[in-house]
Amino acid sequence: MRYLTIPLFLALSAPVAAQEDNSQVDAGRRALASTTEKFTDSDGAELYRRACSGCHGAEGEGAYGAGKYPALAANPRLSHARYPVNLILEGNGAMPAFDEWLDDAQVAAVVSYLQTNLGNEYDGDITAEEVKRMRAEFADLEEG
Ligand code: HEC
């Protein structure tokens, strides 16, 4: 019974974090893709609830167990938008890359939400235009 209450994203990625097995990361991303391609929300709170809270907690409290999902509540690393934008677009380890699933406005909306909610009191004024520039920059870095 308890298993059924594990959020989808957590269920997908807990084995990944435990085993660092790339095929499972890929499987998790594919499953994630099928659930996120329907994201049409432009509301940061709603995007957070649907795309992020499964791993990071409804209040951004994080989850620490088989895997480690950092708290986003009162997190000083959110003070500058560039860091969360990079994580969201590129992913890292068990954090999935959302570059194909969220457009520039959606990334800006969810980052602004995080910067001004869940105990964070930062500017939250990043624009879609700025996300667009960062997206191009990160893609260039990847190509080397
Ligand atoms: C499948 C689980 C999962 C989902 C879904 C997820 N994350 Fe993460 N996130 C992680 C993990 C794991 C890390 C730690 C990555 C690392 O080790 O660098 C992380 C790290 C982060 C960090 C960096 C935190 C820090 O203190 O360094 C930010 C910001 C972040 N995620 C934002 C988001 C946002 C916004 C979303 C939704 C668009 C999201 N995450 C969805 C698992 C997830």
C-alpha cells in the first residue's frame, strides 16, 4: 500500500539514484516525457505542482531516502535565476532535463515562482527572453 503513495517522479527516479544506472535514467526520462509533454500551463505554481513537486515536495521541502532530492524551500542557491534555469534545462544526475518539455516562458514562470515562494524572497523577475538567451548559451556549451 505504501508504495502506491510514492509520487510518480520519485518512484521513477529512486532506483536511479540508488544504482546510478544510465538505462534507468533514460527509462525515467521517457516516462517523464510522456507525462510532461502535455504541459500547457503558464502559471508557475501550477507548473511547479505538476512537474517538480513529485520530487522536491509540495512545499519544496525535498525528499531524503533512497535518493536525495534537495529542498528548494529557503534555498539561497535560488537567489540568481541562472542556477535554477541551468538545472531545469540541462538536468544533472537524477534531476531530469526539461529543455524539451518546457518553453522559455514556462521556465521563467516556474523560476519566478520558486524565487518568490516557498520561503524564498528573491526578485523573481526573469523573462522568457532571458531564458531564451541562456538556453542558447547552455546548448553551445554542451556542443563544446
Ligand atoms: C525526478 C525527480 C526530479 C524532478 C521531477 C525535478 N527535480 Fe529538481 N532535482 C532533482 C535532483 C535529484 C536534484 C539534485 C541534482 C544534483 O545532484 O545536482 C535536483 C536539483 C534541483 C535544483 C538545484 C537545488 C540545489 O540546491 O542545488 C533545482 C533548482 C531544481 N532541482 C529545480 C527543479 C524544478 C524547477 C523542477 C520542475 C520543473 C524540478 N527540479 C523537477 C530531482 C528532480
